[in-house]
Amino acid sequence: MFKFLKKKIKGVEEKAEEEEKEEKKLFGLSEKKIDELMWDLEMALLESDVALEAIEHIKKIVKNELIGASRKEAKKRIEEALKKAIRNILEKSEGKFYEEIKKFDKPVVIMFVGVNGSGKTTAIAKLAYDLKNRGYSCVIAAGDTFRAGAIEQLQMHADRIGVKLIKHDFGADPAAVAYDAIEHAKARHKDIVLIDTAGRMQTNINLMEEMKKIKRIAKPHLTIFVGDALTGNDAIEQAKKFNEAVEIDGVILTKVDADAKGGASISIAYAIKKPLYFIGIGQGYDEQIPFKAEWMLKRIFE
């Protein structure tokens, strides 16, 4: 996993090693050479879809580690500093979803937002599956009323998992669907309400306004952005726009198992300063796992 990122970073290390071969000196790397290496590192990380905010953090740590290093030490120090910087970012991004939902009165209402194709509906189904296995009772609200296929897809998942789906006809008011799901949960003493919403491009002002309406009606305890790791920096920019519109509380990142570059996984939560709750690592209902920094580090550096 993340072979693309590792290949690019290896190029930076090799440049430092070549410098050592060219000039057999005992004193450390010059400031000019360190700046050149930082530029190469920045380009490598940008090509790997790492967010600029995260890149600056990584560069700062790596540069501090290289000051005073001999050319002989540079290659080793770059990798060690990278691990330190990325670990720092990933640990700060760790979300504690199951601890958070215990803070709220039941039913806990969770609203999901994101663009079409991000895997939002499947992510909701996977979370419902996990919640049920942990002993929580769930209700899903089919709030994407703009696509009949979305309602059918959620119904299929709900039937397979064994949870209640609240739905209205195609074209109905999605805020009304969310309201009915919450009322149903209250009446039946359900623990969690999971509200799907229509996939929206973050630049569509009218649809963003409608999403704000859903949030006003549903008053969710948590609003979760679902992003596609394969879209790289697009996912990061989408998360920022949704955060501006409806204030995101956390992130689910899908398709991490297929992400060759890895930048979104490293930096999406860091860029918007929100926790990364779960990552999708496959198609099965049990293949959406709580995000852990050590899990990700192993896949980047092993």
C-alpha cells in the first residue's frame, strides 16, 4: 500500500545519498542542500495528494531532524523524520466514534454528507452493521430522495443487515424523511438514527442550502463527511466546503484499500482539523474499521 508515496520519498533519499558520494566531507548538510531536499520532498508529497497543510508540518519536522546531519546520516534521518511527522499527523487524526456517541441522549442522530460516488450509502450500511454487532439498535433514514436508485440501494442494505429503513416516495422532502426517522426511533426506543442525504457537489449552492435545512430539522448530534480516498486532494477540498456549509464533526474515508498514492488518508482529517472515524478497506460489511494511526503507518512504511 502507498507504493507511489514510498517510491517518491525514496527519490529524495537517493538524492541525499548521491550528495554524499559526490563530496566526501565530514561536516553536515548545507542549508542550501537541506532546502533543495525539502523542495523535492514537497513535490513528492504533492504528487501523492498530501494536503499543503500537512506537507508544511512534515517538512518542518524533517528539516529540524536534518540540521546538523552528515550526508552519511541524511538518508536514514529522512525516513525516521518522515515516520515521526506522519505518525504525529495520524495520531492527531484518530477519532473515537464509539466514545463520542456515549455522550449523547438516545436516539443519537447522525447525518452523513458527501458527493455522489464517494461510497456514502455503503459506508452508512457498514456502520449500521457494526453498530448492530455492538448491541445498538439502528434506524436508517433514506434522505436521498432525488434518486430512486438510492432508496432501493439502502432498502437492500437494510434488509440484509436487519435494520429498519424509513423512506418516502421519490422526490419527497428529505428533511421530512429525517424527521420521521427520528420520531420512529423515539417511539420504538431505538439507539441510533443514521440519515443519508443526496450526494451533492460542494459548489451547488441550492443543494447545499437544502442540506442546511435537513440539519436544522434533524439537529444531528454528529455530522459525518464521507470522502473517497481515490479522489485525493479533491476529497480534502470537498471536506473543507462541507465543513464551511454544515460544520462536519468527523470523517469516514472510503476505498483506502485501493488508494495507491495515500495522500488523502494521511491528510484529510488534518486539513479540516476533524477526526477520522473510519476507513473503508474492502467491499464487505465488516471491512470498514475504526481509524488507527499505527494501522496506517504499517501500510505506509512496511
